[in-house]
Amino acid sequence: MDDAPDRRPPPASRLEPFRRLARARAGGDLVPLPRMLTGDDRRTHVRQTVREDHQVRIARGDEEARAKFDKLAGSLFSFFRGTSLLFYRDMAGEDAWMPTVLAAGDVHPDNFGVLPNRDAVPVFGIDDHDEAFFAPFTWDLKRGATGFVLAADELGGKGRRKQDRIARAFVEGYVEAIGSYATEGGEDEHELRRDNSPELIRDLIDDALSVSRAEWLADDYLDEQRRGFKASRKLVPVTSRRAEFQDVIDRFVAGSGIEVPARADGMRVKDVAERKGQGTASLGLTRYYVLLEGPARDGTDDVVLELKQARRSSLDGLVPPSGFDSAGHGDRVAHAQRAQLVRGDAFYGSVEHEGLSMLVRERSPLRNSLDLEDLSGSEWLQYARVCGGVVAHVHALSDDGGGLDHDVEPAIAAAIGPGELFVDDIARFAREAAERARADHETFRADHALGAFRRVDVVHR
């Protein structure tokens, strides 16, 4: 009976209690945060938070949901990347007196890379804006510094002293760059291109430029006749849905105000595929690839668009109240990308489909990222400093295109105060957060082995 009431217990949610906690903490109340929990209380908090953050994927019970938890169990750094809600609940309402920026939201060493700007020029920057949200500028630095500590440990094999130096280099790069933007400006035109990048980044850009679009399409996407997507474990062609997705793309162009470049040749959908097994935090979310036919019409210059389910930012409900609003999920991410890159992806935008807010962006042969395991000790320090500068650039762009109504760089520079003290504060936070992540990962692994993430928490009568 379709009209029968749904008597299943509703899923448990602590969203509103954490909103109240964040407001109280931001208002100056001396309320405890979850990071102060120990023992079994902390283990239960970790379990409940991970379950709550993955309610839909757990309830669906699909292979990718299980694959995500296996991935998180197998790697501490993957666990950190895939549990941003856990990280930010430990910071609820914190740093309310600090200047607000349009934060990237999920800063860590693997979320930087080479990507094309709207003129198809490869630039280096943040390549994931899914968690972007208005927050104190320190939130990006605390997550970023913690990410560098954990990555340098697991992927770089660095000891504790070197991990600390790398985290400090990240913050020092930020402090130096934000000071420059505060006194000299120039953020509205700055890009890290091949001609103005350090050698480490220049080599990464050269590597991206070495692959032609035709070669990239043939190797990664197209069937032997170049008529559509090839079938693989990761790509599942759904060619019968071309008309459906032509409508989606048409609505996307109209709704996002996209200025279609000539290389997209009228945005004609050539094929569609479901994309499986991609990402860490987003693993298990709905994702499609759409193939647009290029002007040559021979499969050598086609365009690949990615449509990915957008979710509520992990920072939503946890940041101190600021008066700045973030729009719906896909629109929020698209706005952040446009604001945080000087000349960003020409196809970046969002569209509603299947009842979901879908983020749209281009896949490109010009996308490339460092293999962190190959970095030497000096390269880790250089990379961390460059990434700190990139975050400063993102924050400096928060005022004009980002939606802030004041010049934010001087305010940040003033809030930083004595640079050495500020760097030490963030580095000490990162050390403690990394230790907490290590302990949380161990309890997560134990719970995962006992089947804890095959079900969600529900509210029983």
C-alpha cells in the first residue's frame, strides 16, 4: 500500500545539537568540544559521526559504500581525507573572533594540483572545492597543516620533527603570501603558471603538457572506433540515456550562464557513462561522465564533462555565525571555484538532476598532481610552502568575487599578529589533531572489522 505511513525509525542526526554547540562556543561559552572526549566516549563519537555522515551510502548498501570504508581502514591519510565532518566537529564554533573568508574547506596535500584555466592554460591551485564555506581563515590552515603532518608521515615516511617542519612551512608560506597581498595587492591577476612557478610545480605542469588531448581520450575514455566511452570497471556506458543528458546539459548551460567555448561545438552529447570508484571523501556518490563531440568530429578533440553529486559542506552548522550565506550545494561549490581561481574552468557550474544537486566540471589532460610518495625532504618543504601561498591567494580573493563586503587581507594580516607565534599555534594544533586522528583511525579500524558501518544509527521508540 503506497499510502501506508513509513513506520521505519528515522535516522539519527546530531546536526542541530552541533549547531547549538557551535553558536555557544562562538558566543564565548565555555562548552566542551568532542576533541576533549577520551576512551569509549570518543570511540562512540567517531562511530556515530562516520555513520551519520554516510547515512545514504550505508543505507544503499552498495559496493562503493563498502569500498570507501575499506579504503579508510587501510590508510590513516585516507581516513583523514574521508572524515572531514569528524575533524570539523572537533572545531565547532572555534576562532569566532578571526576574519571570515570563503574557505576552501578541505585543504590537504592531495587537493592541490595542475588544472586548466578558462583559456586552457595549465595553472597550479586547489582542485577540490566541494567543502567550500564561509569560515574563519584559520580553519583552512588547521586542516591543511594537519593534512601535511599525516601525509608526510604515511606517504613521505618522515619522522615527527620533519613532519612539524613541513607543517610550519605550509603556514609560513601562507603568512608570507597574505602579507604580500595585504600590502601590494595583485591577487586579482595572479596565477601560478609555468613561467612563474618554482621548479617542482613547473615540472608538474610540463608533465601535464606532454600528453595530447587525442592521446588522453584514446587511452582513458574512448572505444576503439572513438564513437563513445569504452566499458571498464570504472566506466559503465549508458548510451541509451544520451537524450536525457542532452536535456541536462542544455539546462546546465542555460542555468549556469556558461559561455560555450568553440571547442565544445554546441555542447552536443555524444555519449554518457556512469563513473565508479572515484575519490575518497566522495566515493560512493552519484557521478556521470558526459562526452561532448568536438569540432573535428573524429574523437580527437572531444570534451569530457563530469557531473558529480554535491553534498552539504562538512563546515555547515559548525562555523561561527558570520552573516555570509552559502547557497545550495552545487551552486555553493561552483561559486567557490569561480571566486577562488582567477580564470577558472570554463565549464564549472551546477545543475539539478534525479533530485540531486550535481556539480559540473571538465575532465582534462591538463589536470595533474604530485605523487607525494616521490617527494624528497626538501621537496616536501617546498611543496608545503607553495600550497600555503595558494591558500593565501584563495583567501585574498574572498572579498571581490567571493562575496565579502570588505578588504580582507589587511584584517587577516592584523589577526595573525606576531608571525612566529601564529605559526607555532597552528603547528601545535596540527600535532595534536594528527595524534587524535591516529587514535581515531585505530578505533575506526576495530569498529569496521566488527561490522559497525553496515548500518546507520536510528531513533527507536
